[in-house]
Amino acid sequence: MDNGLSFMAEKKDTYHHPNLREALIQETEKMLAGCQLDSITLQELGVRLGVTRSAPYRHFASKNLLLCAVAERACGRFKLMLRDIRLQAQLPPQERFRQMVIAYFTFAVGNPDYYRLLFREPLMGVNKPPELAQSRASSFEELLLMLQECQDAGLVQVGDKGQQALSGQPCTA
């Protein structure tokens, strides 16, 4: 029996996405890989995913929060890449450190929008969730652990690892 509301159910099904939050993150990642950071809007993502233009706002109150979620995930992948290099125990510490530096610059040059997202504070605004700060610190920790190994091996002058990591030029012992 048609109560006159069947068209509403059809319309709802048309715009329903089973996991819109994840789809928004993945579509944003595709746009970043295509150097389209400046084109990302929640409304554009809604259009790309075939949902209403307002549907993305049910999962992310702002573009900033979406970008923070994407940055947090990217930081995790970046950390794993650095950790994989650090844990290559068959290589001497200075070679692993060199590979980390090369990986960092290769990432920056090959992924300019991801780099901007991960390492340029103004892009994220003031509403950064604490999970993003923790994720960033965790990836930076990998570099600090590698510097500690170099210091322990007498390859790098003992000093402030944070400053050495940020300068990219630790003093040799």
C-alpha cells in the first residue's frame, strides 16, 4: 500500500552511504595525492561521493576536522615508514639515519599537499584534536630514537636530539 511517502524512502536510500566517514577520508586522500588540497571542501566531497551536500557535516563539523583526521592517519603511515627504516638492524646507525632523512625529503617532494597538511601548522588552525598532536609527536619520536642510537654509537655529538632532528644536521662526534 502506497501511503504517499515511498518517494522519500527512495530518496533516502539514494543518498545513504554505508560508511561515509571513511569514504570522506579516502576521497580526501585521493585529492591530496592529486595535489588538490586547495580544492577540498565538504560540499565538493559530498558531490564526489554522491551524497547530499550536507551529509559530510554529519561526520565532520568542519573541513578542518576532516583534514585533522586525514593528517592523523597520514602521520601514522609516516611513522611506520620511519620505524621500518630504524629497525633495519643489519644497517649501521648512520646509514639508517641517512635513509630516514632521504625518506623525509622524498616524501615532501613527492607529496607536496600531504607535506603541507602534516607539517604546516597554519593549515590546521587552532582546533586541532589532541590525537593529531599525539600522532605527530609519535612520528617525530622515531627520528629521535634514531638520533639516540647514533649518539650511543658515538656517531653524533650528544646534545638536544629535538634540535638536531629539526635542523636535519646533527653534529658529528
